Amino acid sequence: MSRISERWATFEHAHPTSAQLITFAGLNIGITVLQLIMMPVFKWILGTTELIDTGFRAFPVGSGYHIFDYVAGALPEGGGGGLAYFLAVQATLAIAQVINFFAQRNITFKSNTNPWWAALWYTLAYVIITFGAAALQNFYKVPVYELLITTWGMGAAGEAIADVATMLINALLSCAVFFPIFKLIFRRTDTDAKEAESIEQTA
């Protein structure tokens, strides 16, 4: 293990961005697995409430198009999951992103800048990406669920696979956008090196 750690430290020093990208990807795989576990749980819990029969449409764009568009009714019955599906998605993403914030800040980028400013920018980026991902989801969500549930006649199994597919697409889109943003908000200032250099110059 020590040899592996030494080789990784050497690689990290020689190729910092590549090392960050590898760590970033590894953590994102773990976070995605966590989402795949949480999503069905939230969906099942909320699906037992009246929220599944409550449609949710918000932020209209153009004629008849909404960024968030969850038609009332269960997915196998041709509905869009209603407010229950929307809340299940958002609860899953919110928990995952809180964990992701601390993991990426402390492990991937080892940032030592003000965490409150980083959290502010992270939240802003999360909101923007959530809206963008929701807008894109309107193009692929319905076809994926219809294909697996209705066209292929897979029923509940098709719904579960469609849940995984949409979550993976969402995760891939988020990863592609988040890495360059993290590079900006999770900076590291070499204060220790600067202090050492200052001491040497004073001496």
C-alpha cells in the first residue's frame, strides 16, 4: 500500500489536474451509486402518498413547455410521477450534492479557501445545472420510460431500469459541467509555501 501511495503522490505532483480528474471521477461514481440507492427509496415512499396524483409544472418557456414538467399519475400508467417524482429526484440530488461538496473540496481539490464562499458559488452552480438538467430531461425522460415500460412491455422492471438510465444521464451531464466549475471555486492557496519562502528571505 505504501508503494502505491508513493506512486500516486508522485503522479499527483507531476500531473495535478489529471490526478484531480481521476479522483473527481472516482468520487462521482460513488455518489452516483448512492443516488441509485436513494432514488428508488424516496420514489417508493413518496409514491405511496397523494403527491403522485398531484401534477407539478413550473417555469414555463414558450408555448406549453415547462422546465419542470411532471404530469400527475404513476409512470406505468402513463403519468409523469407527479409531485412525488419531482420531490424524489430533488431530495436525492440535494443529499448527494451536500456529500459531494465536502468530498470534492477536501479530497479532490484539497481546497483551503473560505468554505462559505465556496458553498455559495457551489449552490449557485447547482441551481443553474439543476435547471439545465431538468430542461434536457424533458427531451429524454418520456421516450425512455415509454420504451422500457410500454413498448418493450417490461412494466415495473422497465420503470426501475428507466430510473437508473435517467439518473446516470443526469450524473454524466453534471460531471461534465461541474469539474471546471470546481477548479474555480475549490482553489488552493499555498500559504505554507509562501510563509516558508518569506522566513528564508528574512533569515
